[in-house]
Amino acid sequence: MVHLGNLTVIDQNEPLLMELDPQDLVFLLELPATQRLGHIVSLNRTARYANRLNAFALLERLGEARAGAADGAGTDHDR
């Protein structure tokens, strides 16, 4: 389970996001939406991920998770 502030961002039912290390997930969620794809591609090139990440599916899911967290907090930084 990963938390962003006091909100639960993912749990065991999120296999796409569970592929990320928790620190990488929080980092990506905190980035502006326009910067996420480049960072996902960079992470995917590391030995830790070895091109296992589906960059576009992950980008979409991160946007959904960030929008859900922002809606729950009363703000939406990506729109």
C-alpha cells in the first residue's frame, strides 16, 4: 500500500502501479503531468525496471490516481 499525504494511492489491487518502487511512484505522482512520460521512460531504462514498464498505460493510470488524490484533497494540480 502506498500513500500520498493522508490518502491511499494504491493497494494490492493496482498491479500496474505496484510494479513501481514506492519512492518512484510518489515521485511520479508529484510531478506535473507534462513531465511524467519523460521520467517514466528514464526509469524504464534503469536496471531496476529493465524495460518492463508499459509507459503509456502507466502514464494514464498515474493521471487517474493523481486526479483522484487531488479530488479527494479539494484541488487538482493537473488540470
